[in-house]
Amino acid sequence: MFRKLLSLDEAKEVFKRNFLPKPVGVESVPLSEVGNRVLAEDIVAPLDIPPFTRSMVDGYAVRAVDTFHAEENEPATLEFCGYIAIGELPTVTVKNHTTAEIVTGAPLPKGADAVVMLEYAVRQDNTVLIHRPVSAGEKVMTAGSDIQKGETILEKGQISHSREIGTLAALGITEVVMYKRPKVAVISTGAEIVDLGEPLLPGKIYDINTFTLSAAIRECGGEPTSVGIIPDEMSQLKRALKKTLTMMDMVVTSGGVSVGPKDLIPQVLNTLGKPGIIISGIAVKPGKPTTVAVIDGKPVFSLPGNPTSALLMFYQLVRPQIRCMTGAYEKAPPIVKAVAEKRMFAEKGRRTFVMVKLTGDKNGQLIASPAALGLSGAITTLAKADGFVEISEDQQFIDAGDEASVCLFNPEINREGRKIGVSSSFTRNDPA
Ligand code: AMP
Ligand code: MG
């Protein structure tokens, strides 16, 4: 039967009409476990940071006015009035023409409004010679100057990386309301696929997709669960999918979606619930047999078995949904501009993705070289590629020397790209 394939854009539209990705709930998470998770509430500072006015240097706390006339060779002479200990309230008050020794991070004593660095002061018994003037506020961090109590310091939808975690710790926040991670099941299919750790008998290959897809799910904020390898057999596939759907928010399968006699996934998907299959093949290369179903409100993405095709279609279709379900702000994928090293051809009428590796030429220009044209099954393609170039349905090729936008698999550029100090020669639209 001849059926017109949906274009990638049409497929995305169809999906949108059938499934609205949204967060799957919230939970309170201890600070030690919030890394890479998404805030489900705005964080309002419960206190000032710093909580008290403190010295930024080791030196002498002074009244700035007492140092105004100080010069290198004609120092101001102040009376030593004591030490300011760190970690407690000062007992000393700095009066006219007196000074107290202070360390970095200690509270500024009453009366003082600036600190002279140790390098510009000389203590002689009970006097301190100040060789440089300071202005009021110098080398002092005022209470609330970093964060003010009541200020919204982090926003709902932000991902908590180390910097955000530092802010939460500074504020003494021990529990944070985060979005739950969407639970995504990963199923590999095929009689030839064996689990790692098993002996590799003749005709068998190790399961790659469980590992690549699980890692990709984790990278975009989902919680992957490996269901394992299911043989190409109707009742086993049906049972596995049915059970998985009850426990998970989404299912990603690989293999068994082509037109071979053992490609049973489409048949199975149409027996599990409504509406069933909504996308049955997409005009892309690689990834054409990609099949998508929605079963009683839960999406099932059935990707082709070729590891490169599976991962590429994951990036195109699955990743954006998982990201929305994590509650994170929508972020544009990381894209860099490069120059095509060779002519890259498109498959007629299909949106074509060419895996490329990035290198830098001597001028710091990024060069995109096809990792392995056309070999969608070659696993080394994945290992060599930094990202992919997209060629639209109506374009024949990207010529050697043309500008090519490369969508990166990871925001960092790998290997040679990094060695050439990429920061000056590429722009990316990833705000992080
Ligand atoms: P299929 O889509 O099931 O026809 O598989 C296409 C190709 O990908 C075949 O060569 C499979 O052996 C291979 N393949 C399928 N699933 C996996 C997997 N989980 N890991 C590695 N290769 C796979
Ligand atoms: Mg198969």
C-alpha cells in the first residue's frame, strides 16, 4: 500500500493535536538532590545576603574620614583599639582616630565604614600607620548588597545547577519544591539484541539503544527506566507495553517499526488504547519508519532500530516533549554556525540530517565534516559526530564552503572544536 508520509513539520503538528506535554507533578526535594532539576516555585529570599555588613579583606576597620589625608610618605596615625573576631558580633567600637584589626568575612564594627588593606597599614605597638586613604564603603560588603530579603532570586522553570544551588544554600533553604521528573520507559526490541554482560552468540549484537536513549532521556531531564529487550513476538511486546504504560509517563521503543515480517510494533500499538497510532512514518532521512502513538493519554515513540536514526529522531521528536514535561523553560537547541567541508546531499523529498563532526581551521572558523554519509546504522557515526546539519525537503544539497547550522548533541563542542578556542568563533543561541 502506498501511503504519503507526513513531513517532519506535519508530524509535529499531528502530535501537538494529540498530546499536550505538561509537568507531571511537584515534590519537595532536599537541597542535596536538586541538581539538574527544575524549580516548581519562585524562590523569595528569606534573609539578606550577606546577613551583616562585613569586611572583604584582611586589614583595618576605620572611619574613612580619618584616612583622607593619608599619603604614602605621610601616613595617618590611628590608635589601635582591638581585634574583630570572625564568626561573632564585634565588641569593639571604632571611634574617631582609632582602628581595629579585621579579617575577611568578619562583621564590620560599629563606627567603622571602610577597611584599609593590610598591605597599606603598619602597626607599631598601639598605633597603626595608614599609608593610603579609603573612601566610605571601601572593601566593605553591606548587608543585603548581594541578595535582599524579599527579592525573587530564582524563578519557577529554572534548572538548578551548581550556581543556583549555591544561592539556595546561602539562603539556608534545605528543601525545594521541584517538578517531578517525567518517567520514561525504554524498550529495545529484536531477537538479535542481547543485554550487555551476556555472551555474544553468533548473529547477536549488544543492545546499544537502551543505553543511548536512557542517557539522552536523563540529559533532558527525564527519568529513564530500562524495561529490557523484548523479542519480536506479538504477545510479549503487547504485555510489556501494556504493563509499562500503566507505570510510566511516556514510552520510547526502538526497532521493529519497518516493513519486515518481524516488525510488529505498529500492529501492537493499535491494540492497546485510543487513539493508537497517530504518526506512521515521517519523510526524513534517517528515521523514516518512526511511528508515534498516543495510548489513553500517554505517548509512545517507536523509533527505528538503527542507533543513529533512533537517537536523531529522539532529538527531533521526543526530547522537546520531555523538556516541556520537566517544567523547564523552553530552550532553543544549541546551534553553531560552521562551514560545510564537503557537499552534503539531501534525500529527495525528505528532510535530511547529516551527522557532522566539527573541527577548526587555522582562522578559528568551525568546519563541519560529514561523519558518515548515508550509513544510518553505523554506530561509529554517533561516536564521531558532534551534531547534525539539517537539509530541508526542497533543498538538493549544501555545497562545500556554504554556511551550515549545526545542531549540537551537547552544548559543549567536543574534541578539536574545543581546542581552537571556539568561544570567539561561534555563536550559540543557548542562553545558559
Ligand atoms: P529494525 O529497526 O528492528 O529493523 O533494526 C534496524 C537495525 O538496527 C538492525 O540492524 C538491528 O539489528 C539494529 N538494532 C535494532 N535495535 C538495536 C539496539 N537496541 N541496539 C543496537 N542495534 C539495534
Ligand atoms: Mg528489529
